[in-house]
Amino acid sequence: MQHHQIVIVGGGNAGISVAAQLLRRNKHLDIAIIDPASEHYYQPAWTLVGAGAFDIYKTVRNEASVIPKGASWIQQRVESFDPANNAVILKDKTTVRYDTLVVAPGIQLNWDDVKGLKESLGKNGVCSNYSFQTAPYTFECIKHLKSGKAIFHNPHTPVKCGGAPHKIMYLAADYFRRHGLLDTIKIEYWSGGTKLFGVPKYEKTLLKVVEKDHIDLHFFVKLTEIDGENKKARFVGFGEENKGEEYVVDFDMIHVTPPQSAPDFIRQSVLANEAGWVDVDKYTLQHTRYANIFSLGDASSLPTSKTGAAIRKQAPVLVKNLLAFMEGKPLEASYNGYTSCPVVTGYGKLVLAEFDYSNKPVETFPFDQSKERWSMYQLKRRVLPWLYWHKILPGKM
């Protein structure tokens, strides 16, 4: 049996950032990170990979290379939690005990929730930027389509990077326009959401992009089945006006965003709320029932968009409050729900949406970020990947 002062479940952006920041505060802390992965991905660039504008191999590094110096790495899967005994049980049935626990395993992609999706993916025009293996095929679909129908799908569940399902649509439309194909390709957006974007200031710009690209919008629909060979997608309506209505839609290419949830071992644990997310106070990031447990990132119950930018603001709050808890002091750091969604609207164009819990814009730059800008596109394509590997993961920002 192992025992550590701080155990972190998850070696993604959230877990690594927290571990690095804690060790920068106190290099003598005894920290263990539990994660089975051998690779670490910079996933925000996969949208650009799917548009042929970024090298997929620049988005991956060995997990061992990002584990902070001074932290132990337990390369195992978590099976369950036993908070009454301050313990995490691993897949091989060994127990890891902790004084404090940080839960940050990220989000689970439920490919199997759409009938036929797994079997169809990567062929017959069925693509997705939501995995390292399939993102490059998205650009194959875009560049080989000369006419017909291109569908872009957004599921009925929360997803990591809520803008990603339509960013690739805008890029595809821009590609079609540049190649004189926009009039021969019909673009449709089928979404489980209620609107295009939750913040009116930014949605206004995006609706203009939709209009310019002649995109048809469909909301309150759930994708239930993909028939790749016959190129048909089945949707079911669940809004007041279309509840139970079935739509069988032909496609020549379809970009699918898989339904997502907290990982099963979180959903089935005593740490979860009714919706399956780790139940934490939205300001302090401390668990609502277990005082020595904290959570951040995509698996947490924090009611904000699940983005890396949100984690960047959550991590310092969690670190300060966890250290305060360990010292028996009050938890004074507070997270305001800040998140950011860099919405690429075409090659060389981006709207940088930044907002808080109240969906009120909280902007970094001294100009109107709801306007499409070349400079913000360069920020996403060139600056943010460098910052991720060299500043964010090492806990320097």
C-alpha cells in the first residue's frame, strides 16, 4: 500500500498544471499523479489539424516528459474511491492512500452512444477531430468534397471545448469558398444545443458567419445512428416543438462530436453529483462533502465551459485553497467561472470569446474581441501551443 501527502487523479492539463504549481510553491511536497496514459496531447490544435493547418505530430509528447520533477507517477487506472478511508483503489486492486486528493481525470468520449459511429469513423466521409487517430481524416474529407452535403454535429451533452464542433464547420466553409465550391456544397449544423453560442456578444458575430457561409442550423436534436456505407445519419428531436420527431439525413461528409460525460469511475462513485460530475463548490473547488478532496477541469461540476483556458484560471485557485486547507487556514481563493473559447471562423480569422459564470464577457485585450481578427488566429496557431508546453504545464502561468 502506498501513501502520499497529495494524490492527483489525472495526468492531463489540469492534473499536471496543479502538480507543477504545488511543487513550485513547496518542492518538498509528496505528490503522486495517477494516470495510465503513455502519451500527452495538446488537443486544442486538433481543430486546425482537421483543417489541414497544423501538424498532428506536434500535438503529442510522452507522458513521462510532462510529469513534474519531484512528483511520483503511478501509471495505472483508477477503479474506485474510498473517501471514508482517504483511499483510491486502482484497477489492479492496490490501494493508494492520501492526506488530500485532487480529482482531474478529464472527460470521457462515449463513441458507443451513437449506433454505428465507431464502425464508420475514418471512412465513408465520417470524421471527427476529437481523437488523435481520426483528426487528420477530417481534412481528407474536406479537401476531397466537390459537391453534396457536409454535416457538422454537436451532441446533446456537455463537451470539451464547446466551440470545437462549429469551428471546423467555419474552416470547412472557408476552404470550400476559396476553392469555388461553396455554391455546390450544402452545409448543415445539427446540434443538441439550444443556440449557436451562449454569450450574445459573440453569437452575434458567429450568426453573421453562418449567414455568409449559407449554413442551415438545426437545434434540439440528438444523433442516434450513423450508417456510413449508405451515408445516412439519424437524429431524434427533443425540443418542445420537435420531441420524438425522427430525421434521416443524407450526407457526403459528416463531422461527429461524440457524446461526452464524466468517466465511468467518477459517475459511479460517491464523489459525483446527480449528473455524474465531481461535486465541488464552484468558487473554492473543494468537494461539497469531503473537505480534503478538490477537483477542477472537465470532470468537475463547475458550471462553465470545459476548456484549457478555464483550467488555467482554476489551477491557481485550487492550489492556494488546497495549501490553505493543509495548513488549517480558511479557503480564501475564489474562481469566477472564467473560460475562453477561441472560435476560429476561417483560415486566418478568430473570435476570442472570454466570459465568466454569468456569461458576461471578461476580455484580456483592449479591443472588441467579438470581431474576427488575424492576430487572434495567430495567437491560437502559434502562441498558445508554445505557452501550453513551456509555461502552463510546468506551472509557470
